[in-house]
Amino acid sequence: MNSNESATAEPLTPFHIAVQVRDIAEARSFYKDILGCAEGRSDIAWVDFNLYGHQLVCHLNPALGSQGSLANHFNLVDGHGVPVPHCGVVLRPAQWSALADRLRGLGVAFIIEPCTRFKGQVGEQSTMFFRDPSGNALEFKAFRDHRQLFATAAHPDRAAGR
């Protein structure tokens, strides 16, 4: 087993990711009120959030300006333009459904509406993409079979990125 593999009985450890935002108060409102994240430590130019047990840190980038937004590149995945870069969390199906319902109810604009991709194939998953107010693309997904998170498939279109 190499250092990037873990035994199935071993719990995952939290990841840490830092993103840039145009306004700390706006980020607080989005991540606390929309996504339901608990706030951790903070300073004038950054704030930590508990994103489903993982540490997400929003760092102020004044160069974005009050209406600035980060740009994304898009790659085609299962017929959808997936924004790159993006980050998010793999949830359990019930958590994913509850989050999708919450976001719909709050009127969040989706880049990719909640849907199921790779239906009937290895790695079938529910997914949704949306942006925070600064343009950071977020993906939340849930696998029909969580054990297929790193499964490979011999589907020629998938290998070719279609």
C-alpha cells in the first residue's frame, strides 16, 4: 500500500483547501447561511469553515473588487461542461439529496443542475455544480455505491473524455 492509499477500515482524514473571495462578509453569508457550514477561526482577511468535517478557508483577495468573479475553464464530462477548477465534498446520498433540496429552495443558480451521471455504469453518481459569490466553483456528489469512488471503467467514451 503506498502513502496515498488507505485501508477500507481506516477513516478518512479531513482535507484543507483555501479559496480566494472578494468579500469576507459575503463569504460568511454564503457558506454559513446557504451551505450551513459552521464558522471556525477567522481574522480580518480570512475565515475558516467546517465543510462536512473538512476545513475550507476563504482568503480575501481585494484585487477581485466588489463585483469581481473568478473565471473557470470548462471540460466536457458526460455531456456537461464541468468548471475547472472546482472543489467540494462526496456526500452520502441522503445528505446530497437534502443539500440539493436546500439549494433549490434558496434559489441557488446551478452551473449543472442536480442530476445523475454515468447512469448504470461503474461510478454512477449524483452531482451538482454551483458557484459561491466570488465565482469559486463547487461540486457536491454522491455515489450510488460509495465503494466505486476510485473505480475504473473500460468504457471507451469515458477514456476519451466524452
